[in-house]
Amino acid sequence: KQLWLKPFGLFAEMPRSNGHPDQMDDEEGNDAMQISEEDAAFILGKGGRTKMKLSRVSGCVIELVEGELRLEFQGTQQQKRHARKFCRCVMAQRTGPVYVDANDVADDCTVLAVPQEAVGFVTGRGGNFLRTLEDEHNVIMFFADIEGVPKSDDHENLVVFGQRRGRRSAQLSAMSVVETKLPGHYTRTWRETGEVFDTEVDASNDWDTFTMELSEDEVSYALGRRGMTRKKLARASGCIVQYVNRVAFLSGTSEERTRAQEYIKWLFRQLEGPVYVDTDNRSDSTTVNVPQDCIGYVTGQHRQTLSEIEDTYGTLMFFVEKRDDNQDAPEKLAIFGPERARRGAELTVMSSVEKKSPGFFTDGIRDRKASTKGFDTDLMLIPDDSCLSYALGRDGSTRKKIATASNAVLQFVGNFAYIAGNLQERKRGRDYLCWLLEQRDGKVSVDGSNRDDVSEVEVPEGFAGRLMGNHGSELRRIEQETGTFCFLAHSVHGPDRLLICGHEQGAAYSDRGRTKAERLAKYLLQDANGTRHFTRASSRSRSPKRRFWAKSWDEQWQTKGRDERWQARVKDERWQTRAGDERWQARAGDERWHARAGNERWHERAGDERWQSRAGGDERWQTRAGQSFSRATSGVDRRPQRFSPPPAPRQPQPLRQPQGTRMRSPTPPWRKPESFAGRERQPTRW
């Protein structure tokens, strides 16, 4: 087998593997792998994230058996083979350089040559940047040496494992980072040879990469703030869009590349003025009529509202140019992207217009329940405004929760709930919304035994408050972390049940799903001694038996709760300290005010005494000089002053208190106890 690494011309002969790739020997064909204690900690990672990442990328369930230091793999042969390969590579990073062979590189792998000067820049501090790329593109990335290929002093091999789309996206992101450190490293080769750094052969011959060079201003506009415009174009077109210096790389199928080129062209034409697009014969567009008086409300200041809708649903939206002379006619807002994303953005715009101009979309419509199995929209009338407010929640949190759990597009336009999706998604959305509105009257009685989207947990008597938390905070936290809809259901012949609703079952390594929600709920139903007070209710959804070390997310969730309680306690202590400081400052201010008042009285008394002394001295001085000068008859006395006034007379000193006695200041009446009211206390003799 041959391995060809471009653009540096690294070519080597690789030994061919014996047999079919799925046919592994006895050691590799086992469903378990024995590891050491140090490797077990390295595989788990911080909070179990490394193990979960390996499971996501490989698609295989990876569990660490408690007490036996053995990894178990559950999945297809290909998934298990990939999981074992990823685990070996991750464990090799702990002891030193990683080596991969020809079979590893040829199967589900991409190799990028990174210059030595940019290796640290790509890795980041403590490998943070590589971990960020892994989480964003759902891949495994690390630097490794390839067996059979001579090691180069100029570059390092960055190995990327994962699905093809994720690997290509991560590769272009790494190339963009290298170009930031070393401008022209990859683009110079592209200009000279036209190399696009994608040598993998596509079986359908439809996958390819289109490149286009942009100017500095165009790159800045097409990138957007924090890359939001680039991500918007990629999500709307379904194509991988990345800018390597000033060269745009568009990777995907021919249809995806064509859409991406058109969207970029329309984006630049908006800088010159309104853009006209014929949307009649396009399958990737939807138009919405917006009244003239609602355009500013829908657009927002500096296009902020439209940008938020685009970021939420991954669409491209702009107003198209008019072709008629009617200035009062509604403007047409064009929405480009996948069907589900377009419908979500369209309903959001309709909701905003309905708030500004009631009845524009809801006049003449009524309840509608579609029977088509494909993508369609149901309409459900909400009885009154109180029910609508309850279904919306604070900042639309309840609506988003129902939409996430049912995997349907849910939006309220006036008093109508628009539920978009396939038949199962629309049914789930309607059922969840009805159960939510029934909770306003009390507990709901729901039979979830015949549903595959509901898991049940029995709640013992007296434990409902512990499960709910303060004003339902614990249950809301579980819903937010797992993407589910949870509520207590009443049982006639038994204890109450916690119903966990959601379209995603989830696995042991999943961050979301009913399995994780059930695990977190069971933790809350334990008493202080750790005794479990729950049993598994009958349900079609079953979770695997818990006999592994996969408790990291539970521990992290517990730690988060302890941190929040600690922060609340610290906040209370800071508040008490602040209140004490304020009281102390108020008391100190009163004391300073009293002291100031006493000083002012003392200065006033001293001034009077000095004035009296001066008056008496002047009179004695005039008498001693024998003058008969009168200011009234002679004016100002201009004679030289040869005599100084005598010193002020000595003031009488207060009598000293006898030795061993102390005089107390009189206590104000409001400070005296009732028993001493009306009489003075005798001085205390020490």
C-alpha cells in the first residue's frame, strides 16, 4: 500500500494488510482490552470527557469495567476496530511519541504536514486548541510519526481520525491557523500547483474542493464577527467553508459547492445595494411577506435581530429587491438553507410580525392536524393568553424545551402553536404541549408504558420535594442538561412517577438523552446515608446495567451543585459583612457628627473668651497710655503703637477629681433601662 503526503513529496511503500480490514486477529477481535491503572485514568480524562469523545467519534460504546481494569466495546466490527485504535493512540500519548502504521493511516484518517515553527501554535497551551478542534468537528487529533516514513526535521505529522466531513473541516481549520503563524505556507503551493490538500478518493466522484481568492475587505466581510458569517454560510449551504489566508476553500458535493458559491456572491452584492433573486424555481429558498411598518422591527438595530435568527437556525436571510412600483406592498424576505431550518426561521419572523401587526398571518386560520408522514406543519389553538404565557415561559425557555425534547420546530404565532416536523415529531410536540398545559390544574395522569419516547422513575412518598428542588430548580436543571421534558405524573394505585420525555434515548457515554436524565433523577432520590429509594418502572426504554466506572458526569453534576451552594453561602456572608460594614459606617458617622458638633461648640466658646479678653486688654492698654483719643473726632489713630497689650488673664482651672473616682457622662433617657429611668446612677468607685 502506498502513502502519499503532499505538498512535501513524502512518499513511502507501506506493507499491505493481510485479509479484509474487518477480519482481525484474536487479540484485536476481542470485545475487551486489558489496560493498566495509569492508562485507565488517561482514557477517562477529566470528568470522563476523553472516554466520551472516543465513543462519539468511533460510534462504539466504550465502558471501563469496575475493579478489573478492562475496556469493553459494544458496536459493529468496524466501530469496535476504530474504538480500539483510538484507545491505543490515546494511551500512547502518555508515555511518549505516538506511532501509527499503514493500516491506521489508510483507514478513516487524514495526515497534515505542519511546520515545526507552528506546531506549538496549533497545539495550544496544554493542547487546548487541539481539544477545541476535536470538540467542534467531532474528530481525534494528535501529532504522530508514521512507521515506514522517514522523520523530517522541517515538519510534524498531524493525524486526524473521524468521519470524512469532520476530518476535512478540522484539516482546513488547522491550515488556517498555520497560515496565521506563517503566511503563504499553504497558499503559495496552491498558487503554484493548484493543490487543495485533499487526496482521498471519493467512491461517487461527487466530492471535490472549489477554491476562490478574495481581497482583504472581502475576507473580513465574509468571515464576520468571530467567524459567524462563515459558519452561517457553511450551515446554510451544507458545504465546508474555510478561509486559509485570503483563499476560500469550499469542500463538499457539487450541489453543496454550487450553493456556497451563490451565497457568497449574494453576500458581496449586498454591499452595493439591494439584491434581486428569483426564488420561484429554487428548492433551497422560502420567502415571507413583511409589511412596511414591520421591517424595522424584524430587522432590528444594525440587523441584530435577523443575525440572531440566522445564527439560531443556520440560514441566510435578506430582503430581495422589488420589481414593481407599488411602494406600499409588503417586502419579500428570502430565507436560504435546509428545509427544517428555513421553516424555523420563517415561523420566527411570522411571530415577530404578528406581535407588531396582530392578525396579519392568523386571520382566517384554524386548527390543523396533518396526516402526511413527511415534513409538514400542524396548527394548534391555545385557549387564552394565560395558557400562551405559561407555554412560552421566561424568555421562551419552555417553548425551546418542548421543541428540543420532541425534535420538532415549535413556534407561537399569535394564539396558534405551529408544530413542524415529520409525523412522529409533530405527534410528540402536540402531546408534550397538551401535558404541559394540563399541569396548570394539578398533577397529570399519563400512561407512558406504551410509548417509546417516555421513561418512568417511581418517586417514593415524601421525596417529590427533594426531586423538584426550590421552585422546580433541580428538575429544570436536569431538563436543560439532558434536552428532555420532565414532570410528575399521578398514579391511582401506586406512588407518583417522574416521566422523562424525549426523542433521544441516549447511551452511557452520551451527554444528553433520557438515560442521563434518569440517572440524575435517581441520584436525587437518595437519602443522606446513600440508600436508594427508587425502583425501575415498566417501560419499553431500557438502560444498560450500571456496573462501570462511568460516574464522572454524575460526580461533575454533584460538584456543580455543591459549588452553587457554596457560592450562595459566600454571597450571604458577603452580604452580612457588607451590612455590618454599613452599620459600622453609620455608627462611625454619628460619632464623627457628635464630635464635630462638640468641636464647633468648643471653638465658639473659645472665640467668645478670646473676644472678651481682647476687649478687656484694649481697655486697660488705653487707660495706661493716658490717651484721650476719640475715633469719632480724630478718625483713625495713626500714632505708633509702642505698647503691647498685656496677656490674657489666667482662666480658673476645674477642680481635680479625687484619686480612684471616675465621673461618667450622663446617659440619655433613650439609652437607660426602665429600672434606671428617672434617676441618675452613682459614680462607680474602683
